[in-house]
Amino acid sequence: DAKTTQPPSMDCAEGRAANLPCNHSTISGNEYVYWYRQIHSQGPQYIIHGLKNNETNEMASLIITEDRKSSTLILPHATLRDTAVYYCIVRVAPSNQAGTALIFGKGTTLSVSS
Amino acid sequence: GAVVSQHPSRVICKSGTSVKIECRSLDFQATTMFWYRQFPKQSLMLMATSNEGSKATYEQGVEKDKFLINHASLTLSTLTVTSAHPEDSSFYICSAEDTLGQYFGPGTRLTVT
């Protein structure tokens, strides 16, 4: 899987949008961008994923640049409960490459404060 | 949505004893399950890939005789930490995969005294 680069930490005020960047300059054409987050002492939670189009769900939006070399996860209205470590991971879709584990980097620690 | 459970959520054991951790996919069948380990303030490290009905594949540096993995059904994989030592104290997390994605359990906190 291609490697990703994320800032180690970010701060955000409660109620504001949190924009978490991720660089994946060596991403392959068939690799998706996945975002997970891990709240302290819990298992990782899936947030969103995308291939090249922007995606939005009830949790977040994912903006992928046209050259696919970077992306941004957007939490539109951050709350205290969004404080967590956010991981950006690139991999081939499970339907195309079953049995390949997600490999986690160091992620970005997002701290949301009131 | 896809739910993965782990049991127990936390366990304390004495040095030299063995501990078994269960990982279950509750509402889907998982041909493949994965086991991770996480030390304080570090990221998740993949330990092994568990395939139903076959031997697990271990990552480099993970002792297969110490961390026994059994994946006897499409909904259950177990990790047994044998002859546990204090350095095995960690947060163990499993995940299960279907065609849509990989889903994680809540983790098991193991403390070896």
C-alpha cells in the first residue's frame, strides 16, 4: 500500500470545521483513500472513503484533489466527542484484494476544545 | 452496519499464564480477520492475518508459537497469548473484513502482572 503523510496534531474550536489534510503522492490508480479515527482506548471507527470523487456522509466530507495526490477530511461542526486520532490510509478496495490488512501510520491527533 | 465484538474487554493475568481473546463478527461472515497490537501512545501494529480454515499469517517479528490464532468459523477468531509476560501487556484489537471494508472490535486491554 502507498504511504501517507499527516500532520501529527491539530487543534479545533468546538462548532468550527476541522480540516484534516493527508498527502498520498504515490497512490496507485486502483487505490482508495480511507479515513478512520480512534477515540482513546477504543477500536478504530470507519469514517469515509473515496476513489476520486468527493464524498459526503453523515459524519464527514472527503475532498480528493484532481491528481489524487492529497485529500482533506472535513468535520463540518466539530464537537468535543470528535477529539481522536485520525488515520488516512490508502489501499485497494477489499472487493478487489481480499485479505489485505489496513496498515496504520501515526495519524493526526485532533483536539477539539470549547 | 457491520459489528465486531471482542471478549473480554480487559483482562489481568499473572506472568506465565495464558490468555485467550475472542473476536466475533456479529452480523456478517468474515473470511479474513486481522489482529493488531497497540502500545501506549503508538499506532496500531498488525500482528497477523487470520483466514478461516487455514493457518494464520504472522508479521515479521511476531512469534507464532506465543500468539496462537485460531479461525475455526466465519464469525470467530481467537488469539491466545501463551506464557504471558509483562512486556505482552498491551491493547489488542481485532478486525474483520467483508467485501465493503474492514471493521474493528472495541479492543482488549491485557495487563500481565
